[in-house]
Amino acid sequence: MDHSLTEVDNTRTLRVQGDLDAISSPDLRSALDDLTSRHGSTIRVDLSEVKLLDSSGVGFLVSLYKRTRANGGSVSFVGVVAQPLSMFKLLHLDRVFALQ
């Protein structure tokens, strides 16, 4: 798993590549702290290159969502396809998260 963080016009984008699972999720904890540190941030999470999303990955995304919303920010998820989209639908996260 690889990830990158960019910022343009107060919108921060986290791009994740590979598997977002129990092995890789801990690597994103520092990114989680950085992403949620600002009040009122707009965050985009690009999952277009994620091939596998498991419960640990879902836990990371839910934590990101909750912490950002608690700080007055917003989160959207882009490029959710294939297995990650199936996971979102199975857990009804497609009804909670803004998917683009």
C-alpha cells in the first residue's frame, strides 16, 4: 500500500494505492492525525487505485470521517469501484459517505 497527501485551495486529497487492510492501515495513522488536525477542512479520499478494502480499512475511513466531521470539516470519497464499492454497499456506507 502506498499513499500521498496533496492540498489545493483548502481541499486536502489523500490518494491510496494498493490494499487498505489490517497490514497497511496502521501506516495511515500519521496521515489520519495530519488530515484531521485542521478545523473545517475539506478532505477528499481517492480510492480509485484500491483493490482490497477490509474491516481495518473501513475502520480507518470511519475514523477519518468522524474526526473530520467533529472538527467541522467534510469528507468525500472518489473513485470507489470494484471490491471497495461492494464493501461500502454491504455496510451501507454508500448511504452515509459522500461518494463521487
